Amino acid sequence: MKKLKTQSKAAPSRRRQPNGGGAGADFRKMATALAAAGRAFYARGWALGTSGNFSAVLSRQPLRLAITSTGLDKGTLTPDQFLEIGESKEVLRGREKPSAEALLHLAVVRELDAGAVLHTHSVWSTVLSGSHAANGGIALEGYEMLKGLEGVRTHKHREWLPILENSQDMTELATRVSATLRESRDIHGFLLREHGLYTWGSDLQEAKRHVEILEFLMEVLVRAGAAATR
């Protein structure tokens, strides 16, 4: 009699863990990079205490962001303090709450297809956004450092930083941010009055460079006496 072939045992199926696999690794990598950027900004005096928030796009379809949770000391920021949120600010990964300003990050990403959004809160941006609020913005012109902004090739470039009135109603403020970006698609950042700077880039590296350029130029203006226009 022929022996019946024994059926080989099927390999056990691997169930994907909620926060595992490639998506989890990508999130961790991005959170690590954002945390390092945040600590560097703290060291430069651009995000002291719990001020500032930072995000980067994880996917676009569906829209997913890695973003700081609320109320964090930026000098000790770690990857574990980041969240993954969806397009309605819902938390998909992490246990804490996102900043209310997450709506502003989402607005920038949607309007400009940005890959990262960084919000700093330096002395320079706070002072200038208050003293120049009546003008609706600040003009940066004639500085060599302007060439560090994406697409700028000459120091003669005139960069306009709009100043928006701050608000505790983030839904209303996000609507105004979206309108500003639709009207001025070539800008590299905007200020919230007596609050701070928002800037962005196609990726985190570009966004970090824009923070460095714009914070440098705002410090130059304050030190040169441009804050005395109030």
C-alpha cells in the first residue's frame, strides 16, 4: 500500500501588532528626529518651557502626522512624547493629547503640501510680532541669509512674514491661516501676534533650515532697533 503523504504544517500567521511593523518604525524614526530638533531649538532659546510644537507628515493618503503632545518641556523632549494624529486631529498612536494648535499644523500641510511644520516661540518673534502687528507683517529684505529659504536665489529677495492676530479659538484661527496661505503661497512662514513663528518645509531638514534662517533674521531686526516702531 502507498503511504499517504503527510500534509505539511502551515506556517503560523503573523498578526500585525497595533503599533508594530514598518509603520511603527517610520513613526519612531520621525519622532526621534523631531525630538532632537525640539531640544536643539530649546538650547537656542527658541522654544523655552512648554512653548512650541513640531510635526511631520507620516502619510498623505490617509493624512497622518507625527506631532508633539501638549504641555511638554522642550528641553527634555523624547520620541515617546509624540503622537500620531489623523486629519481631524484624532489620536491614532500615543496616550496624551495633541496641542490645540495641531489644527494649524494640519492647515499648513493641507494648503501647501508641506512635509513638516515647526512652531517656535523666541523672544525675537514675540517682540516683532507685537511691534509690527499694525502693519500686518514684517518685510525681510537685503540680507544674504535669505538665500537659505527654499527657492530664494538673491539677497535682494523681499520676504513677507504675515502677522495674524492670536486666538484661543483654534478652529477659527486655522481658517484664517488657511486663507492667508491661499493668498500668499510663496511665503515661508507667518507670525502669530506676540506668540511666535510658524514655518515649514518639504521635509524636516528643510523646515529646520527655515527656522534657523527666519529666527536669525528676526534677531537681527530686533538688535538693529526694528522693534522700536510701536
